[in-house]
Amino acid sequence: MIGAVLLIPVLTALLCYSVKNRRAIEYINLFGAFLLAGVSIPPIIATLSSPIFSLGSVLYMDALSSYIMAIVVLISLVTAIYSVDYMGQEIGSGIITIKDLRHYYALMHLFIFTMLLTTVSNNLAVFWIAIEGTTLVSALLVGFYKSRQAIEAAWKYIILCTVGITFALLGIFIAYYASVSVMGGKGTLNWTELKDIADRLNPSTMKLAFIFILVGYGTKAGFAPVHNWLPDAHSQAPTPISALLSGILLKCSFIGIIRFIIIVNRSTGVAYTSQLMLFFGLLSMGIATAFILLQTNYKRLLAYHSIEHIGIIATGVGIGGFWGVYGSLLHIFNHAIVKTLLFFTTGEVRLRYHSTKIEKVKGVMTLMPVAGTIMLLAALAIAGTPPFNIFLSEFIILKAAADYGKWTTLALFIVFATIIFGGVLHHFGSMAFGKPDISGGEKEGKTVSAVLIIMAVVMFVCGLYIPAFLEDLLHNSVRIIIGI
Amino acid sequence: MKSWIQVFSIIDLISVGILLTAIVMNALTRLESYVRVYTFNSWLLSSLIAIVAFMIGETHLYIASVTTLLSKGIVIPLFLKKIVRQMKVTHDIEPYISNTLSLAISGILVAVVYTSLREGIFITGVSKNVLQISVAVILIGLFIMITRRKAITQVIGLLFMENGLFLAGFSLTYGMPIIIELGVLFDMLMGVIILGIFSVQIKRAFTSADLDKLTTLKG
């Protein structure tokens, strides 16, 4: 079952690359994305009762993998639908050629494949290979437009993330060494086996390994202070790819840290990892806050929001306990939905206004009623306004902080969130309202509007209640992380 | 022959060679010599793995040695040479700091690594020095990346880091299972190719291969 999920995006990528007709490429892309969504449902449901192994024990799926995989598949599906319209318009205005389009779809589906591989790899080194794979494939997508800025962003991205991830590999070597000392002879790199022997692993060795893992995957997840690549890459990539980068890639890397935390916690106790996570979480939030206020480019603004939200997610894990982790995991889903929505709507804005400067954009709501309204709603949501979904997960994390008496965390969290709320209202308010400088052109596309409205409904509904299926996945995932 | 290896401490000899090839980079001024030093470094790494494979009689280490030689010792250097020729860059490196200072800092890096890892939390079995040397090589690679301004020098710094990393993994546990090493090597090869493509594009878009022109994105 897992094999099919992994095979479909690869086949789709190959087909997209070999076909030379624009319509055919687009249909293959859509067909592949829908097929992937369909095929991934049975294994996701199956893991609710028991984990699945595949390919010996190299691939493994439990509720946590399923949860992330569900998000990856969902965001990939909407991105595939949205890409047809967005890249279609780029072709229409002569910015890219059919050859570029083939490359785009082939790389996009390969990118989805590498992200899916991160969710199902049991072997820590296979996870590493998959994460490095995501860097390589997405760097080509970041440099897609071949402009000076795009090449610069891609170069920074690939160099910083590869250096970071090199340290993560050293961390994996050290963990392997620790397992060799426990098991003798051949050690293990399988997460399931490491978890079973975790309480016998040498704590100081595991602490050292965790530092390297945190630096490595933390670079890729966008933790401050090694976040410099992120605003560049997210702002230069084609908009649908920005949604994938921000919505799910950061989380895939974050899950690598989580999987490691599960092992390290059994060896060293919870305090060590949770302090580090709290520190990097709050630092990321703080640095993002400063840059959000000063931003003049809305795509970079959204990128800094990603840093803020990965900070919130890390803070939730750092607070720990059932509800801290629950809030974090829920926030992963909520942020994926809202950030994708924001990138899609601002993508429409960019296509219409031909600029990513905030000051050049005025009166989006007049010019594009659907996209403009949803952009403003999503901006309110990302700032943590009730009744949207981000508010719910942030509230759960804050509640956990209060319950466990982490008052400093609580105070800093609220201060940052309040400042960011002001910044978001200021920036997006000036974009949404006012009188547009340019005249209204063609109407908004029907498919795009439909996708936007459906996602906005999800954003709204998940702010009011959590569907039973999602709740089950979340509960099982939290149990895996905190180990009950 | 096994006793010969021990008598002449060949393993220590080769790993010191690996460290020296990394340090020598600080004094070089031309891109071609960087590629040559990297090639030599990879050959030393490969022969070190082969000798340990012979000592402990592990088949998978022989395979690791051969794949290292093929990929890092032959394919990647040839590709880098091609890129250097294709870019027609001025071949001088023009580092941000003088070579003397650069050498001195590398020396300090090695000393710091040796003092901080003196306790030897990891007993390697092969040699007491290999882990320290590998960490030193990783740091020197990083240092070269920071202080040199050509795109290719960053790639070579990164490759030195990976060589150091392989050495570290090898000294900790006699290397990973062979499938994993092949996967990591594959990623590395792809990475070098993609970085090569981008450095050609940098040269084309910025009409220079210097990375200090890459300052359009800020804040």
C-alpha cells in the first residue's frame, strides 16, 4: 500500500516530463494528484488501528506518519489544481515556455514524492536521504525563473540547507554508534527498534546526537537563527511551490526532530529536549515578529510568518504534556491550510498587479472580490483571530502553557502574537482596502475561486470543531509522541 | 601484512594526510588546485577505508571504498574540472582574508578540536586520532566555505565537509550499512550536479562567479 503511494508521484513526474502537449501535461498532473489522494486513503485509515511495515522494515507508517501524510496529500492536491491556472497564465503572458512547464510539473511531483518519503521512512538515514532529496528538487524549483534573485535564492537555499543537514547526518551517525554500544555488533537505524532500546542508550551520547539533529533539521524547518534562506526561497519560488515549501516541507523536516525527540526523551528525560525546543521556538517567534513589522514585500512577509508559526509549533512541543503536543500537531494542519490559502490568494494578486511590493497593491477587494475577501480572512486567521482554526490551536498551546505553569513562555507568546496581529492588519489592510491603481481586467477564474472557497470553509469549520477522523489521528499521534 | 599496517601506523599516517590536504587548501590560490587537492583527499579516504576493510575483513567496507573512489575520487573531480573550464572564470580565488591568517585560523581550529575531544568519548578501535581529524576536516571545510568568494570554492568546501563526515561515521561505527551509504552518495552526486548547474547560471546572470555579487535579496 505504501509502495503505491510513493510510486504514483514518480510516475506522474515521468509522464509530465515525457509529454509535450500543454493540455496533456495539465491533465496528467491533475489525474496524478487525484489518484494519489485516493490511493493514500486506505493506508491512512488502516494506521488508525495498527502501524504498517513495508519493504522489510525500511518503510513504516503509524498514526503520526498518517497525519502528516494526509496533510501532504491534501496540500499537494490543491496545489496541483491551482498550478494549472497559475502556470497557465504565466504561459499565456509568455513568461515561461512549454519546456519550462514540463520541468515544472515533473519537479513538482518529484518534490511531492520526496516529501511523502519523509513521512513513511522508518530508517533514520532514509529519512535523511529524503530530506536532502527535498532540498535538491525544490532548489531547482526555487531557481525556476532563472532571474538573478531566483538564482541567488536557490544558491543560498541549497548551500545553507545542505551544510545544515550534513550536521544532521553526523547526529545520525552518533545515534547509530549509541545503538551499536547497546545492541553489540550490528546496530540499528530503524526508528521502531531504536525506540524499543531507547531507555538503554547512553544519555550523554544521545544529547550530543540531538544537538546535531536539531541544528540540521532545524535549518530545514526554518528555526531562527538559521532561517536566512527561507524568506529568499519562499519569495522567489513560483507561488504554488511557495505554498508547498511553507505549508508542508517545513513540517516534514520538523517531524524528523519530533521522531528523534521521542527516542531522546526515553534516554535523557523530557527536560533536555523541551528546554531546547522552547528556546528555539520563542527565538523564532521573536525574530519573525521584528521582520514582519518591517516587511515591504508580501511574499517575504508570508515567509516570515512561516518562521513565526514553526516557532509556535516548536513552543507547543517544548511545553509538552498531552495538550501542548496536541496543540502543536493541530497547528501543523491549521497552518498548512491557512498559509496555502494566503499564498494562493496573493499569487492571484501578483498575477494581476505584477508586483510583490505591498505599497504597489491597493484595493484587492474591489478588483477581485473573491480572492480579496478570502485573503483578508486568511490574514486575520494567520494572526490568530477567532473563530478561525489558527486561534483554536494557539489557544490550546497557551492553555497548556498556563496549565504547566510556564508563565514566561505564556507572556512572551502573547506579546509576540499581539505585535504580529498589529503588523498583519496593517500590511494586509492596506492591500485589501483602498482604491486600486490599475483598472479591472478579466474576471477571476472559476476553478481557482472554487478551491479558495473550499479551503476557506475548511479554515472556518476547523476553528469551530475538529472532525472526528482528524481527532482520532491527532489523539493517536500525540500518544506516540508522549509515549502512553 | 596486518602487522605491517600496525607497525608503521599506516591508518594514522593516512588520516593525517587527509587532515593535511584539507589544511593545504588555505594556502592555494587557484581553482584547479582546489579540485586537485579534493581529488587527493578522496583517494586517501578511499584507501583508508580499504586498509581497514583488509584489517577487519569486512566485505561491505571494500564496496564502500570502491564506491568512494569512483564517485568522489573520479566522477565529481572530473565534473568540477569541466565546470571550472566551462565558466572561464579568472582562476584566482581572492579570499576575504589573507592566506597566512587563514592558515593560522585552521591551525587553531585543529587545536581546539583536539583539546575538546581529548577525553575520547568515542573509542574507535581503529585509531585514536580519526574522530578528531574528521571533525577538524568538517570545520576546515566550513571555514573555507565562509572565507572564499567563488561559487566553486563553496562547493569544494561542502565536499570536504562530506568527506570529513564520512570519516567520522567510519571512525564511530565502521560506516553505515552499504545501502545507506549508496543513498547518501547518490544525494551527494545529485547535489554537486545541481550546484554545478547553478554556479554556471550565477556566472551567466551576474557576469561574475563571485558570490559577493549575490546581495539582491535582503531583509
